Amino acid sequence: MNIPPQAAFLYRGEWSPNCDSIFVACLIRFKGETHWTKTVFPSWFLLTVVAEIKDQAGVVFTERKLKDRVEILRSRYHTFKGVIRHGAVWDMPTKSLNAFAGAYYYHEEPIYSELACLFGMHDVKVESETELVVISDDTEELPCNDPSVDVIHLDEEVNSPAIFPRPNVCRKLFEYELNVTDRESTTTMGIHYIDQAPGCQMRTRAEKDRELPKPPLCYQERGGPSTRSPHGSSCCSNSSIGWRLHLKK
């Protein structure tokens, strides 16, 4: 049986595989953007495709030609779907299913997936019959060299223990509080002495309202010899304690 090439069935006139690809791609894009569910496309779909094919392929089609091409693509989809269905045969009296049956004698539909997106979204899928395998009771047991493991049947349900997340714990970076070591003075922070009381004693501002202890009477200055230190270079020239130390020498 002499069957012409596939292109002789699918492409006539100015139509080519490139024009079909542009045409179908535009229709699929417009369907997705507008959520179009019908298989009959509006005029503005086709007019937009006319401009797309002109820009990309340099071929000008009319709206009427595009409508006819939609019907041809629909026939191609259903013909190829009928050819590949289970139980289809070729040796019929007419030797053909329709005008496009010979196109798929040697080759499949080149844009079948795209045509299914356009015309096959509402097709009902027929599930094939499921084959059941029945195992009888007198099945011969095959020898097995693997060691067998006895499994103890437990009636009680075994569940994994519930694990609850622990609360977050804030830990200190150091175990003990460390004092600041970058001070100018190593004197511990305490009361600042800012006033000088009689008898060369220091007191704070908070101690102004209370009476401080006075030095013993034996250290107070009386009439007689001067209590000044005989050494002029002494820093504590008014101290009676320093004068007594010099006398003992």
C-alpha cells in the first residue's frame, strides 16, 4: 500500500509546522490567561494570532482561514487518538479511518500534547480493566534458604512516647559576677569623702548632720612649747604625733 508522506496530509498551501506551532502556542496561552474553557475560540483570539504569525513567520492569514485551521487541528487530534486506542486496526475495507488516518501510519502526531491541551481537557478517561491474580490454597510452597524470624503477636497497641519540648533556659556566660576592672582607681565603690572636719578628719556630705568623734585631749594643742615639727620639710607639720616621734629619737 502506497501511503504518501505525513506532510502531504497535514500541511497544505501556506501552512507549515512552524505556523502550526505558533498558532497552537498562542491559543494555549490565551486560554490560560483568560481561563477559557470552551473549544470554540472567539474572534479576538484569532485576530491576535494573525498578528503573531505575521511577526514571527512572515505569513498573513485571514480570520476565516484560522477558523478552518482550528477544525483541521481538531480532526487531527481525534483521528490520532482513535488510531492509538486499544483495539484499532488498519486492515479495514476502506483502508482508512478518515482523511488524516494515513498521516499516522508511519509517524505519530507531531503536536499531540499541544492539541490535547486545546481539545482534550474534557475527555473522559476510560480505565483499563484490572487483572486479578488469585492465589489458591493448594499453592506449592517454594523452599527458602533465608533464616526465619518468629514474630510475637501483641494485642496491645504500641505507641511512641510523647516528647514535649523543654522550656528555654537562660544561662549566664560567667558563673560569678565580675567587678569592672577598667576604672581609673582601684578603690572600691563606696562613700566619697568630700569635706574636711576639724582635727584633720574627713567626712561625707551625708555625715554633716551627725557629730563625729573628736580626737583625745592628750593630742589637743595647749600652751607651752610649740607642737610644730622641728623639721621644716615635714608634710605633717601640724601633727602632734609626728613631733613626739622626733623627740623619742
